[in-house]
Amino acid sequence: MNRFTFTKGLAAFALSLFALSTGVAQERFITISGTVMDNQTKKRVEAANITIPNTNIGTITNTDGHFTIKVNDSLGATQLLVSHVGYANALMTIGKTSQNGLKIFLTPNPYSLAEVTIHGGDARDLVLDAVSKIADNYDNANSMLTGFYREIIQKRRHYVNVTEAIVGVSKSPYSKDINNDRTHIYKGRKLIDQKRGDTLAVKLLGGPVGTVYLDIVKNRNFMFDRREIDNYTFTYGSVVSIDNRNHYAIAFEPRLLADYALFCGTLYIDEATHTISRAEVSVANSDLQKAEREMLRKKPAGVRFDLNSMNYVVSYRQHNGRSYLYYVRSDMRFRCDWRKRLFHTNYAVVSEMVTTDRNDFNPANTNNKYAFKQNQALSDRVSDFYDADFWGSYNIIEPSESLENAIGRLKKQQR
């Protein structure tokens, strides 16, 4: 097939029976932490963007709505910007000292469905126009994204593998393809539950590399190649607010059958610039068996593998008039049945990366010899958890309460 398949890194992983660290100069920084909530329902808001205006510094809230962001003193930052799809932005004043326990409320910013009639035309034409403007709307320079990457593997409700890393993703301009984009591991750690992991070990191959292939705007073979676009129907939905800008929500689904797995979901396209700011993508239910064939590397004899769902979220952040990859999340759920056993076992493999900083760079300074490979598992490349200050001045995604409890339990097992 002349398209990128799961086996080349998008969701490739292996079922089988069976640290890199860099020094960081001491930096002076303040720490801001708090919780983001809906102003009307008081529910906590997951995956809200936490950024420092006019910089590339950022992170997101965890599943409990909590966040922590470290801000270098040299930036002289005075404000914190909080945003999420469907909400008006919140701008908070910050001082020169650390602040903890902030409560930030976001106000829903609804739009009526009738507003989309102003645009008119075919939703497919809008998608094609957005694709034609990629070179103008996205990063046009070589850049290095610093990001926090986490992958977790759950067996039923129990965490059996938690792996985290600071990654560097070297990106060529969006006018080029993804062939020259690379991922490097700066620093990482892992925790593995040996008690629960000895029955069936699950490895996510090329996990951090998936952030390159899931950049759907740049990886045209995902769905924005002209031949791929012809596989889908596109429909106007509502208008939503992202970073206080109107966006068309464009639903898409397969319009025909293909030999490989197709997707369904929603694209969020900026009304004024036609920038694709966010994509929510799932493997079509009718194509889950095709995805199974494409992604499963190997499994023990006597084990039946059933893929239940594969979902992705990809979002972009704008800085100085150009957008760059900001957040990627992959969520895969599957079931394993053992021959001659009465009960089956449910598994979940979730990975996410948020860009915490961005800088221009010279590709000549990057040694691709040490780039992370598609056939590598991150848990094989990093060290075990140890001290509480492991991340230093790096920004991360705060662990949820349930994950933090699991980490504490797994750390006790290793002692």
C-alpha cells in the first residue's frame, strides 16, 4: 500500500511472553499549580491548555483537571493563559513567586448551529482549502519541540507499565513531508508491575515516534493526501471556540470500503485562516479487524486478540502567526482471550505528548544515529523511577490521582 500503515509506527506494538539522561544546567524558575474547572457545572476540565503568552512554554491539565507549570525567571512572565475547546480563554496574573492551589474557572463559549450557513458550500471544499494552505499556516522553519511523553498500559483497572520521558522532536518545515522528522529521548523513567506483567507483556513499539506520524497535518498519508480525502465524506457541524477564535467542526466518515482501515471523527478548522487546529480521530468500527491485521506484530500461541477501539486527539498551537504540533494522545483498547480459559482480559494502552517548548534549530546539529526507532520500546531505553525531583525544570503532565497512587504502589514493589 502506498500509505502509512499502523505497522510503521502509528500504533504498532508487540504482544509477547517475555536511561538515557542528559545533564541540565541549574535554572531559577517559579512553579504555578492549580485546578481548571467549568464555571457553570464546577466539573474539572481535562486537557486544558496551560501556556505562557508570547512564548512556547506550555503544558495541559490531567484527567483530574490539575496542572503544574514551571516558568523560568528569565522570561519575566506576568500572565498565564488557560484555554480549551468550547470555552472562552482565561488570562491569569502571576507574580514572581510560586503559586499553588489556584482555582481557574472557564466559561463556556457556545455558538448556534445556524451560524455555519454563513459559510455555505461543501465541507469537503473547506477541507481541501485547509490542506492547500498548510505551507502558509504552519511552521515554516526547522524547529525542535521539547515535549513530555507518557505511556501507560493497564490490565483491567490495574496499571502494569508506566513510562515517561522528556523528548526532543526535530521537525522540518510543514512544506515538507515527515521523512526527516526524528524523535530523541533526553531523559526518562519507567515502572513495571512484575506481578501482573508476567502473564502477558504488552510493548508499544516506537511509542514516542508516533508523535511524528500522528501529526496528521504534516503526514498527508494519514488522510489529507488527495486520494485519501476521496475516501471520506465531510459534513458541517457546529461552530466552536478555540483560543477565542471561531472554528468549524467538520465531521468525517468513510464513504467507501478500502483494503486498509479508515477513520471517522471531527476536524476543527479556523473560520478566518482555514487552519486545522485540532482533530479527533477514531478507527471506524467497521474497520477494527483491518487495523488488527495492520498493527499486531506478534502474540503468544493460543491467544486471540480483539481490538475494541482506537482513538486519537491531535492539536496545534499558534505562535507568531504559525501553528505547530502541541498535543497528541493515542488511546487503544483491546481484549485477549486465552484458549481453554473461561475469562478474557481487557487491556488499555494510552500514550500522550504535550509540547512544553519550541525553538528553531539547525538540522546539522542533530545526530540521527541516536534517534528513537520505530522498532524500539521506550521501556527498554529508560531507567527506573527514583527521586521526586527527577524532572528538574522540565514541564510535565501532572499524573492523575489514580496514576499517582499506582506509581506509589509500583515503587514499593521495586524496593
